[in-house]
Amino acid sequence: MKTTASIAALALIAGAANGQLELTTNGDFEAGDTSGWESFPTGDSSFDVTANAADVFAGEFSGVLGNVATGSAAVIKQANIGIGQVMPGMDVEISFWAKATNEVGGVNFAEFFSELDGGGTSSNEILGGGPLFAGSDWTFFSFSTTAGADVSGGITLQFTATTGANIGSTSEIFLDDVSVQIIPAPASAALLGLGGIAAIRRRR
């Protein structure tokens, strides 16, 4: 237990030293399930992991969100992450691999929210300004953005599988290696490192 805690603390220190801190939980789906993600389904959608080699970018699993309910959006989120770690105006780096199978007007979106404690947002952004141009081959997406003026509720990365109004519209997106990283100010990174060292000493 002590060894595991020490390794985790050292990894946190290393991340701070490199100037970036990873906020996602199970962003690569290697837990073999959808833990760390929140799902808001439609009347006819699904969210799960797949181990089908043709649908996995790296590792053993990827996530897959599918929606066949006409004129609707199935949603998954890494919600309210980084509370107390993300500061207003902080740089945020978002990246992921995706591929999609959409029919008759189905599209996919990635959205970023700065959350207020108790509900609501101080800012929201459609990453890339519109639908993701993900096809049948894995595509790497990377976005640089900033946290809003109030992030007391953390930040949220959201994906949608959105269908059109026409009968037969479907949307399916595969995701892997989803990452949300913040770039703390040097003083914050130093304090984070000292906190990690203190945690190791306490456990010893």
C-alpha cells in the first residue's frame, strides 16, 4: 500500500515538473469499463467499451458511443474534473483519438465547459467550432483552450453522438486515449510537488 501511494505521489510530482497535470479518469478505457465517465443516453443509445481489435486504437479497450434515436444527442462526459486544481484562465490541453460511423446526417461533437459550483457554466466551447471530422480511420484531435472566469465546479469535456431529423440517421463514435491536461503556473507546480513529497513522508 505504501509503495503504491509513493509511486502515485512521485508520478504526480513528475507531472507537475513537466508542467502538465492529467485530469481524466479512465480516459483510455483500460479499466475495461466506463468508470470515470458520466452518460446521458437517449431513448435508443448505448455507451460501452469494446475489445474488438479493429475498433481499438491502443491498449486493449476503447470506448464506443452509439445513437440511433432520430433527432437526438447521446452524451458522455468527463464531468467536473480538476476542482481545486484548475484556476480561472489556466491553459488547458485536450486531445483524443476518434473514429466514427455516421449515417443520414449523424454527427459528433466535442465540447468544453467551465463549471460553476452548484450548477451552470462560466464558459462553453464547441472544440474546433463545429462537428468533428472523424471518419472510419482513427484520427488524432488536439485542442488548446483556456478555463473560464469561474471554475469553482471544475471543467468538463463532453462528447455527443448526434442524429439528424431524417429517419435512418445514426451516429456512432469510438474514442481512445482521451486526455485533459492543465498547465499550472510554476509556483502552483512547485507547491504540488512539495505536497506530494509531504504525502510520502507522512505515509512513511
